[in-house]
Amino acid sequence: MAEEINRIVTFFAGESLCGIDILETQEIIKTTQMTPVPLAPDTISGIINLRGSIVTVIDLNRRLGLSEESGFTDSVSHRIIIVRIQEESVGLVVNAIGDVIDIAPGDLAPPPGNIQGIQGRCFKSVLRHEQGLIGILDVATVLE
């Protein structure tokens, strides 16, 4: 079973409702002008200057294999979730932000065994919620 999670931030990647442990979330910002990174993989949207720190921004739709097209547009609902891993900040472009949800013990279940490929590796658990099933991202695996 996954480690103890008390709250998650929910968001949409493509049409999928996902979540991240709130303790892994540094902040959520509006999309901003990004500088492209030459020869970077297509999952890298670019880099941004966040209050003096250079932050790599990943297109979560492409990273999870939800779309061949970039998830980043100038849509008013798109946001960048800044996560912190190993003393480095990284941005994840998502289609829309949802709610912060409190999780009771026992609400999380292991991801289904039939999820294959990158999606199977990137989700550490599933939350049964009134909004439906929410895939909880393993941020470290997403950023590998």
C-alpha cells in the first residue's frame, strides 16, 4: 500500500482526473511565457523564471501518454503545478485545477494491474471519491 497521504490537490490531465499529495506541491501558478529548450524531449514544454529560479516545465499530457499534442495552450484554465523533488522545482502543465481533498484512511487502493506502460508506472494509488476515481501520481516516477 502507498504511504500515508492526508490531502491531495486534484487536477485534469487531458480528460483524466488526477491528484498529487499536497505535501509535494510547492505552488500553483498561471501559465506564463516559456522559453523553449532546443533538442529537449517533446515532453518538456520549456523553462520559466520563477522569482529568480529557472524551472523546467513538463507537459503532463504528453508525459503520461494522454495526447500526442501539447497540453499547453493559452487557455484560461491551464495551470502549472510547481512540485519540489530532490531540492529542485519542476513545473507540470495541467489542463485545469480541481479541489483539495482530505483523504480518510482506507480511501486509497493500489492502481489496477491492467494499467500498462507509462501510466501504470506513474500512478501509485487510486482514490475512490464522489467525483469518481482519482489517479494519485507518483511525482518521482513522472519526473524520471
